[in-house]
Amino acid sequence: MVKVREIPLNQIKRPLPRENDPNKVAALMASIREIGQQEPIDVLEVDGQYYGFSGCHRYEACQRLGKETVLARVRKAPRAVLKMHLA
């Protein structure tokens, strides 16, 4: 089951580093500042820990805006699913 909720940014692990487009991050920052975050990022919850693999630009935009939380679609998954994402 997938739930949408606010997750503290500092609780989301991003195990796969990604280089974001600075122009896209800046545009998202302006949008989030003006109208709020419209689209949640996707996170896996495995053993009570959150892992983010998508929404990298939104995640960085919220971070740079000093937000404490990010709107996220949370999907509980077993460790085997996490391992598939890391393969």
C-alpha cells in the first residue's frame, strides 16, 4: 500500500548519487516557494528506514529551501526490493 505523507528530509537515505540539473532545481525552488510542492517524491520504507531513488530535483530543491520535510509517496517494501534497486 502506498501512502502520501510528509517525511523529514534528514531521514531519507539517497544511496545512488546523482548530479542534478541546476536550472531545473532553481525552477523547482521558485515553484515550491510560490505554490508549494505539487508532486510527491517516491520513497521505499524498509525496516523503518526511508530510501529515495526518484524525485532527486524536488528533494534537492526542498533541501536548498531549508524545508524540514518533503511530500513523499511511501511504499513499504522488504529488503529484497531494496537490494533490487541497488543492483
